[in-house]
Amino acid sequence: MPAMLFSPLTLRSLTVPGRVWVSPMCQYSCRPSEPGFVTDWHLAHLVSFAVGGAPLVMTEATAVTRDGRISPWDAGLWEDQQVRAWQRVVDQVHRVGSAIGVQLSHAGRKGSSFAPFHDEHGTVPGDRGGWQTVGPGPLPFGSYDAPRGLSTEQVSEVVRAFGRAARRAVTAGFDLVEIHAAHGYLLHEFLSPLVNDRADRYGGTEENRARLLLEVVDEVRAVVPDRMPVLVRLSATDWSEQVPGGVEGDLQRTVDVARALADRGVDLIDVSSGGNVASPQIPVGPGYQTRFAERVRSSVDVPVSTVGMITAPRQAEHVLRVGQADVVMLARAALADPHWWHRAAHQFGHDLPWPPQYRRIIDRHVF
């Protein structure tokens, strides 16, 4: 029986020849002197996975506004000049033979932070390149500085910023766009009753808390070509008992949002978890998030992906074969072995071509 790892998946006009994709991974490697512009590091990082056989590579969270970055070292698409830097990466990934998608994001109250490998932690001061963060209201994340609550008009401007960034993504040549509504960043903050205590049309009820995300989806779907897939990443739960129903209540709210996204033309729901609680108690283990993806998949009529401690090819094959997800996203496993896909192909007897530069010297028995 052919391995599902290498079976194609078609989203609109894009057919991806495999079901294990590279998950977004922040690199915190833009130069402060050129904020938002990707560098040679991003080129090498992303192209390495394409060379290794990944059928689709996702970029790191890419800010739609300057103050939407997670850190001063994050990538962006908030100005036209950044398109050319991304085109260089996109073109090279395409030359190797892989598809590439961009994850559009706004960090909200978790922005202006130090990179995780920096000696300091928390909020970067303004005199060192930081900025005033924003959120649904003034509630801070952990020990970070308090954000400024967005006005209704400023919320609308966020929607427009996602649309402008999506247009730039099309110009840069990306194959798909993913909207980041997970991990405690702005769109997820609005979704969460832990963070969003607004009393206007963007808060107070589940419908109102989902409004910003749905408006962003409508804006992006309206400005990208109909042939282009639009994905959304959701956190299935924040792992907190402080919300109604705890984890299971969170999961049901995620299912409800996923249904609304499917109705609006979203082509795949990318299911992760966590982000709005500073020190959550998470029962981490192999495939610990797959049950969330399986629940969403059983409730919506669009493909679903999963991520989190899926490392071995046979483990990924199991996830796909039993129907827990349609796509597996790899992060740490791909970093540890950028040729993960060739190793998997060897294990399953699948003929996955090497780039011509490698083909004549690679002995498949090295695996």
C-alpha cells in the first residue's frame, strides 16, 4: 500500500505532492537596521527543507504591520520594498521544486519582545528598538508591558493591514497564505475569553470575539486570486481551567470557529494549541495535539493539519492513515534532519527524486 506521506493534496489550484509540510518557525534573524527584511539566513533555512524533499515550506510568522512583529528581528510584509527580499526566497524554493506559503501575523500584546535566545527576556524598551504593543484591551501577557487597547477604527486598520500584506504575498509569488490566529497573538487574543473583555462588537460573546478573525479572512480572501489557498492556524485550547468548560470548552469553541472559517472559503485549518497563558500546564508527549486536529476534522468539511512532537515517518504515516489529520506539520524534526523526507521515502520504498546537484553522488543506502 503506498505511503500516505507522499499522496497529493489539492487545495484550489495548488496540488502539493505530499502530506508532511514544514511548519512556520520564527528565526529572529532580520537586521534591526532593515526591519522586516529577510536575509541570507532565511534563504538558507527555508531552501534547505526544499532540498531535503519537503513538498511545501511555510515561512515564519510574518508581520503585517511594523508593530505587529513578535520581536525587532522578525520578518514582515508591511511595505512594498520587503516584497523583493521575499521574492528571492520564493524563487529559490520554487527552483528546487517545492511550494512555499507565507504565514501572516500580528503579535498583539506579545510583540516587542526579546528573541528567545537573547540574554534578556520580556519587553524590549523603546530606546532599544521596542514599541508600544496593542491588544483587545490593556491586559498584559505575563510580565510583559501592558498593551494599549485598540479602538474600533484601529481594529479595522488591522483588517486592512492583513489584506495589504496578502496582496504583497501574491506579488512575491507565494503559493498560499496562512493567517496566524493561534499562539496568543492578536487574532487569538480577540478569540479568547481569557484576554478579550471588550464590550463592543468585537467582544462579549463568542460571535463577537470571532468577528476580527472572520473579517481578516474575508479581507484576505477578497484580495488574493481565487486559485490561491487560504489557511488559518488556530490554537485548539489555551490549557486553562479558567475558561468556561476548560480544555473541552475551548475545543468546542475552536470547532465552532473552524466551521465559520470553512463557510468563508478557508481551505485548511492548521490546528495547534496554547499561547494566551504565560505558564500553562501542558501534558506534552508524542502527538499530544493530534486529538484536537481529529476533533476539528470530524466537524468541518475542509482538510486539517496537526503539529507537535511528530518526529518519525511511521508516526506521521499513522496520523494520516487513521484520519487524525490530512497534513502533518514538522518543525523540530525538520531542523534536526532537513532531509527528513528522503529518509522517509527510503523507509517506505517511495521514489522521491533528489535535486540534480545531489542525484549523481547520493547513495540511497546511506539511510
